[in-house]
Amino acid sequence: MNETSPQEDRLFEEAADLMIRLQNDPGNPVSREMVKRWRARGPAYERAWLEALEIHGLTGRVLAPADQVEPRPKQGLTRRSLVAAGVVGAGAMAGGYLALPGLILRAQADHLTGTAEIRRVTLPDGGTATLGPDSAIALHFDDRRRAVALLAGMAFFEVAKDPSRPFRATTSELAATALGTAFDLSNDAGLVSVSVEHGLVEIDVPGSASVDGARLAAGQWATFDEGTRLTTRGNRDARQIGAWRSGQILVENEPVRAVVAKIARWQPGRVMIADAGLGANRISGVFDPGNPLRALEAVVHPFGARVRSLGPYLTVISSL
């Protein structure tokens, strides 16, 4: 299967959302202006838009009458083709909005959770991983290594001591390496966060001088934004690390898009930010995911936005 980066996947998903929104209401000038501004954000956004256009053309042929379909050369199974299938499936299930197919994670993951589900699993070395909602991990353990890939969401790791095999957890571009320690790792809408409850964790992002080789001790945290390539570091009470396990989401100067993505793991269906600029705003606070709609409203209300639930499959956040 041909793989793409998480950043490319996220931009493609946003492009598909905008495209379907435009298709469903082609005469709406607000939708057209949203697309125009989104594409103008940079070359990567324009590439994602053009790729979504190409796939949209493919699905158009698939849905056309049989006598109008032109023969196409056979293609191998790719991540993009799976996402394209998600465009069609989500259109039928959720009023035309894209949901990343769960079959991708199911094919890769050793452990995964559903909406609002928190699960503690024992790792092959005796350590544990507590998965947050809508999260997934893949395990790679043998006589020489202990590695876990966080494929989606968040996980709190309690690492068993084994000096001969450092424990390595990865998500997207970031790797966190530890011996005997406990730390939290999450990836929300392209914002990767590492927080240490106790022990030491070394973090690495290839090509990022501000991150490579940095060490975090108890109570220290760091975030890496895949889009801006910026790193933020800070300190908090070590007892607050992984607070989501006990029903609190603590954020400090994080993009709204990342906070929304985190809380959305407790909300059934898809949560979509309709205004691209809204997600770039930053916020700090403590939010209760036990009431996800109220938590989402608390996140976006300071920026003049509102939350609307459109049935069981879609929640839309947009400016007033």
C-alpha cells in the first residue's frame, strides 16, 4: 500500500470536506470564498485540492450510468483510494461529509478504541498503554526492540524497565524514547504532544533542530506543529499529565483545531470546523469531555463561533 504523510492526509481530508460542501451548495458564495482562502494558504493546500479534484472526478465516473463510464487502467490499492471510498461512503452516511475510513486503522492496529472509550492494555514487556477514545496503536516488539506506533489519538505509556531495549513510541514525524518512565503522547489535527509524568523522555523530529535530542523530565511537556514546524515547551504539575484518563482535558496555548480534535474523540460522528481560519486561533483551559458538545462550545465561543449537531453523524463548528 502506498503511504502518504499525516500532513498530506489531513490536507486532503480538509480539501475533500470543502469540495463536498461546495458540491452540496454550489450557489453559496460563503462556500466559494472558504475554498478560495483555503487554497491560498500555500502550495501544499493547492496540491491537496487538485488531488481531491482528481479523485472527485473518479468517483463521478463510478457513480455515472454504466454506458457513460470510460475504461480506466487498473490501479493498485493505495491509501488515497481508500480515502476516496470514504468520500462516497460518508456521503451516504453523513449527509455528504468525509470520514476517514476506519478500515485503514483496523488493518494496521493491534489495539484500537471507539468513541468515548478508554482502554488499558498490557504490552508484551509487561508495561501498559492506556488508549484514549478513537485511538489506535501498532506494536513492534522483539528480542532487540520495543516500539509502539501511535496511529491515531492519544495514549499514556507506563514503561517497563529494560536498559537493553529502550522503549520507543512514534507518531507522525516524532519519536519519544524512554527506559523506565511514564508519559503521554497524542496527535490531534497535526499537533503532536509529549508530556512526562515521571522519568526522562528524549524526543526527536528529523530535521528539526529545536526538537532533536531534547529531553523532557517530570512535569515537562512539548508540542510540535506539523504545519508550522514550530515547537512549544512548558511545565505543569506532573499529576496533571494524562488528565484525560480521569475526565479532564488540559490545554495550554494550543490551536483550536487541535483542541477540537481532542474533544471530538468523545463526540459520536464527525466533528468538522467549517471555517479554516478559526482552527488557527489558540486557547488555554480545562475542558470536560464528558459533555463534548458543551466542551466544544467553550473552546470556540471566545472566537465568535458556534457548534451545531446535524444528526448523529456530523457536528459542524462555524463562525456566527
